[in-house]
Amino acid sequence: MRGYEYVVVGAGTAGCVLAARLSEDGARVLLLEAGGARALKSMAIPPAWPSLMGSTADWADQTVPQQGTGTCVAWPRGRGLGGSSSINAMNFVRGHRASYDAWVTAGAKGWGFDDLLPSFKRSEHTEGRDPELRGVGGPLTPGPAVHRHPIAEAGLEAAGQAGYPIARDISGGLEEGFGWCDLSIVDGTRQSAADAYLAPILSRRNLDVVTDALVDRVLMDGDRCRGVEYRVGAETFVAECTGEVVLAAGTVGTPQLLMLSGIGPADHLEDLGIEVVADLPGVGANLHDHPMCGVVYQSAQPVPHGTNNHGEVQGLLSTGIGGHGPDVQIMFVDVPLRADGLPGPAIEDGYAIMVSLMSPFSRGSLRLASKTPGAPPVIDPAYYTDQRDLDIVVAGLRIAREIGAAPALAPWCGLEALPGPEVRGEENLRSYARTNIRSYSHYAGTCAIGTDERSVVDISLQVHGISNLRVADASVMPSPISANTNATVYAIAERAAELIRS
């Protein structure tokens, strides 16, 4: 296939944005997606998102056994049009501005909060918000829950009773405290990147979308990328472009494809028998995620079935341990969410106050298991290998317990099922945090923006030393953001489209 100006790899959140924006002006764009074209019915139903884990819309990865926990951790990620935006829990939240300003400090000049703000605004349409902070006229229509769950209402009141501030717009990126967060739910239905960006423009003659297409490698002429090689079933195709190849396959898929193409840490590639095109040790390094834990309660009364995403209210707080902005998120969940295999109340009989580590110090890695395209990679997020991370989680558990004991939640609070009232000391809570661990599925960092030897892309998102090849997804985040990552991925992709077109 020839004649394309741009080839975009991955039709997840970033890929849908890039396909829509790059094809606006008549440029011919090819969008390649490894997953299928058909949406699962449960994708549209907000409270049904847990049923999508392990489905055909999920790559269903797992980590290696974790040093800090001794267990493997499930790593769901989206596969198909819309990617993870089609299977996630639909929280649409910007990180606190301190997160992005830390990127600049790390060498990502021009990627601070104020730099990204126009891209955040371009992605969204909000009503009744501060127009200096929030967007109007964008494809996405995020907003707080319309039909609010009583657990969320009681949780927000309890946080105020415990002395924590109530934010006006906790999704905006400027406040700490608790509030109703924006959700990617419109008229009771999930709004994915495919819904908002891709579906309205599929009729464009200059856009080709190919699904069930696994990209094996990017093609090089010296230090210039000229296209990609991909497979649909048993057939192999070559797609060349006159402009650029843009990788938007995510924190796992993008470094995996780079390494399969000979771009990555030379020693690792040589061990697998892959010819080294560019020695970039940062490819697959700097992996970070938000691990979750929580306090689980047996409810004193039946918990109503919700119509939203099970987590409508969030709190963003600073424990003072991290020392660089808010470092813990507290969320009221109307189901007893916990690690698989742990005892606790049945779904209809409990709820949880979840704690997520927002600014982990631990860093992991992603490596190839073999040079076979499509083979599951070796994923090691290295949870809790830096002891400061456990300190923050334990502080968060104490906050969750404090709020859980507030009067507003008394009508719901039967008993504390996990960790249990007898678990009190620092070491006991640390042990519990290691046991009750889940991934928040906020993977990032494996192709970081920067200028040092551990970075992979420069401030215009071009891969170091290679022309016509960019990365535009969560893998470019040099350090963690203090929020669910989806809203930021939209902004990165919006910014990338502007950089490419300019």
C-alpha cells in the first residue's frame, strides 16, 4: 500500500485523536489496529466495565512476580477501536499541575501544565465551567455523575466532616481536596475515543482504518523511517508514507514495537538476535503505574446498583511524604473492590474506600520475551521497590479509615472487612498493602520525553536519532501524573497532532 502521508499505529485513545486531526486537512492517513472493529455490547454500559477485563477487548497481560508482593498482577489494556478508553472505568481527570511541571524539570521543556492546557481544552466540551481552564466545543463531553450513587454522596460528605477541603472542579488540575470527578459518560452511555473522534469521520475518503492488523516492525532506510510492515491473518503488507509514522500503541505496545524493529537497549536486542538499528537504552525503561489498595466495608444495608462507573467521587491529597505535590488519591467505590482471591463481602453487600499511590518513586521495565511479534512481553512495574511508596500508601489507608468512620457514612458502615480492625501497626498495614494490590491500569513512561540518555523522544516527540518517527501516547510521560491517565493521553495526542502538522 502506498500514497499515505501518515501511518498511525494503534487505534486507542491517542490513535483515534491522531487519525481525526491529521486527516482534517486532506492528508491521506492510514490507521492500523491490532484488535477488531466490532464493539462489545457491554462497552456501552458504564457499570459493566469490570466484565470487560479478560474479554476479547483486553490484551490481558500480567506482570512478572513482584519483589514487593510476591505475586503477579493483572494488567488489562484495551484492544480494538478506542483501546483502553473502550474498557476503562471512565474517570476523566487531569493530574494536578505539579505533575506536569515536574516533566519540565525532568527535561521535557514545553510540556508543563500551562503548555498542555490548550490541548486539554481542545479535547473537551464542558458547560458551566471556568472558560480559562476548561474547554468548549471539543469532541468529548465529560461531566460529573448525573444520577449520583448514595455511597458517593455519603463519602463526599464524610470527607468534609473529616476536615478535608471540597473542590469546585477536582478534574481541572488546580485543586486538592474531594469532589465529583468528570466521567466519560454521556446520556448514560460510555463515550470512548472511538465514539468521540473516530466514528464521526470514518467516511473521510482520505482515511483508511484497518483492524485485526498486527504491526511487526517499522521499516527503515538508514536513520529514516519510511513505513511499517503488518499482518492481517496470514497475509503480510507494507504501508509506506511520505510523511511520518506515529506510534500510538501505548506504554506496552509502543516500546515493544520499537524493540522488535531494532530500536532499544542494544544488549537486550542482541541477546534476542535482533539487529540493532539504534541503541536507545530508555526504550522500555522508566515504567510506572499507580498501584491501588483500599479499606473494604461490609455494608449495614443493601447497596443499590449504580448506573455509572462505581467511582464518582475522588479526593486528591498530599501526605507530605512525596514532597512534590499531591501523592495519593482516595475514591469511594460502590462495590467491595479488592485484589482477586482476598476474602470479603459479596458485590451487593459492600463498598470500598480505595487508595491509590499517585506519585510512585518505584520504576520498572518492559522487555521482549522473544523476537516474535505479538508475543506477550515481560512486564515488571517493580511495585513498592522504593519503600517511600509504601509509606504513602499506609498514610492513605489511615486517611481512608478516618473518612470511613465519619458520621455521614455511619448508616452504611457495618464492619471493616479489610484489612480488619485488628490491623493497626505500621508494619501490619504495609503487609496488607502488599497483599491487597491491584493495578489502576495507568501505565506510562516507557518512551519518555527528554534530552538525557534515558529518554526516547525529544520535546517534539520524535524518536532520538531517527527521522519521520514519532511517539504520541502515555509512554512519553517522563514521570507519573496525579490522576487517571486517559484525559492526559487525549491532550498528548492533541498536542502531537499540532506538532506534526506544524
